[in-house]
Amino acid sequence: MDLLHGKVRKIYFKYLAAAFGSALISSIYGLVDMAMVGQYQGPAGTAALAVVAPVWNIIYSLGLLTGIGGSVLFSTARGKGQGEAANEYFTAALVGTIVLALASWGAIVFFDRPMLKFFGAEETLLPLAREYLGPVKFAVPFFLFNQMLAAFLRNDSNPGLATAAVLAGGIFNVAGDYICVFRLDMGIKGAGVATAIGALITFLIMLSHFLTGKNTLRFTRPKGLPVKLKNIGITGFSTFFIDIAMGILTTLFNRQIMKYAGTNELAVYGVIVNISTIVQCCAYSVGQASQPIFSINFGARQWERIRQTLRYALLSAAFFGLAWTALILYFPNGFIRIFMNPTAEVLAVGPSILRAYGISFLLLPFNIFSTYYFQSLMKPRASFFVSVFRGVLVSGLLIWFLPLFMGAGALWFAMPVTELLITAAVGYLMVKYTKELPVK
């Protein structure tokens, strides 16, 4: 697939299909775990996995930091015809991933109890959360490498293999969850076992890229490794922070829910976390489909191809936003039944919570996509602004102060208000930077 000269529409939608499949299937790990455990152990199991959710955000975000940051610079260098420099960025990203994988592995293995308590686990949920996390501890590095490798495979013209790898791991996770949770009667621990094995399968399939003729990734000694790692970190920070921020927000919501409401509301929020994960994956797919095209054409100074890709990406983001908002507004209890065997109390409080929070899904894909766009145009400050203000500053303040001044019910409107405010800023920046691209 020629990213520099091929038809933009055909390339974009081929990459979108692959990126959408990869991003959506990767969310299956958490979704299937939540659904199976919720059916097996009820709202307590769902609430326990809501507590574990920030751990996933940390793991995935670290893989995205080196994967997206490194692959953007990789493709930009290739667009400039600098093949050696491109592979230096690939090697530097690999080194960074190894370091981060070892660090996060050690933190989760040795500090799981204080970590889970910080994320909102109280004494009744902590044993369940630790039981699930036990098998996952053995597979922590695979999750980081899967994110990093998927980004580079897309930028190395092999998005289909990335999708196939995640699909294989996801299919095993679905079957493995059923077998381990129900047939082997392992409960929440069985879900952790299936997830860990699924990650290993994905990793092994992605490694096969290096044996194919499509592979142009080469291990080479990078010149100025610390500088390249710094550049990767700066470029990938906003994508990294989106997932980190979701973990921070989940922790804030967990604490505020237990302060102002109770376990039933926390169980409903566990459902919201999983739906939000799917919607974010749809947004990621738009960004990941367009980023290789943006980056290599930015390096080659092909401005009109960037504008064409932007139009397709904006239409895709609008479609996902409208679709998910409509689904959650019209079928709130349907989502609840998917992820747990609900009590009457949960079904009573669930619809109003899901509908209030779900309004945020209308604008979420656009705001997340914008970070990929700004990264590809080498505008890290704009990308940083969106990720930090959306992810922590504006949203965190609203989560903290809305229930304090307007009551517990106002908590669920924190994200819709956040997305609206950020959209106004993103729209201004996107128009500004797009107009700055030269016209040929």
C-alpha cells in the first residue's frame, strides 16, 4: 500500500477497517472479563473489575507512549527519505518499551495491594480484584509490546497482521473466559488466566511480521539514544496520557461514587467504564488509521493528501459519536444486562446514570482523534493541551466539585461538560493548523 501516491480514500478506509478491528477487539479483554465475571459473581464482580480498570489504563498507555510516539517519527523520517533514521526510531522505541515493561511489571507484582486500594478497592472488593490480577501479573510485558508492535506494523504497511493478531488473542479470550470462569468454575481468577494467555497469543502472531517480505523494520544502533527517547516521549505523550487520564478519572469516580452513592452505583459505573473503553477504541481507530497517512505525507510535504485524509477522519469520528450516543440513550438496561446479572436496585438506578454520562460519547471521538492529528503535524503542545485538560484538569475539577455543589446526580454530567468545553478549543486549533498547511 503506497501511502505517498495511492488513492487516499482507498488507503484510509482499508487502514480504518484494520485499525477498528484491532482497537475494538483489544477491548474484548476487559469487556468479556466484565461480562463473564458479572454473570458469575454479580455486581460485586463487576465492581471489582472497575477497581482493576486503572491498571489496564496504565499498561496500555505505556505501550502507546513508545508505539505511537516512535511510529509517528518513524513514518515522518521515511517520508523524508531517511530510512536509516526511521529504523533508529524503531530501535529506540523498542528499548523504551523494554524499560517501561520491566518497571510496570515490578510495580504490579510487588505493590498490587496498595495499588488496588488506591484505585478504590475496599476490604470486600480487594480479594476479588487481587484474585483476578494474579494470573495477569505474568503477562504484563506482553500487553505493552502488543500496543507498541501494533503501531509499528500499521506504519510498516501491515495493518492486517496487527488486526489478525489481536483477533486471535480476542477469540481465545472469549472461549477461555467461558471455559475457565464457568466450566472449570474458577470464577474471576479464570477470567485473568484467559486474558493473560490471549495476550501471549497476540504477541507471538505479531512477531511473525519480522519473517515476512513486507517487513522493513530493522534493528540498528540509534545515534543519540537519550535524545531519540526524549523525542518519542514528547511525540507520544498525549496518546499515552489519554489512557493514563482514564485511569485517573476512574479512580476519582470510584472514590466519589463511594462517597456520595454506593456499591450499586459503582457497579453501574463499571459498565460505563467498559462502554467508554469501546467508544475510545473507536476513536483510536480513526486516529490510528489516519496517523500513518498524515505522518509520511507530512514528511514528504504532500499537504493536499493530509487535507483529504482529515475529511475522511472527521466523518468517521462523527459517525462513531452519533452511533454510540444513540445506543446508550435508547438501550441503557441492555448494556447493564450484558455486563452483569443485575439486581432490581441496579436496574432502577442504571438508566439515568448511563444516559447522563453517555451524552459525552457524542464528542469524545473527535477530541481523541485530534491528538493524533496534532501529533502527526508535529504540534505536540496542542496535543498535550487536549490530553491534559480533557483528561485531568477540566474533568477532574468537575468530578470533584459538581457533586459537592449540585448533589450526587451532577457527578454523571462531569464528562459531557468536559467534552463540550474541549471541543470548542480543539475546533479552533484544528482550523488554525490546517489553514497553515501550504496550498499547492
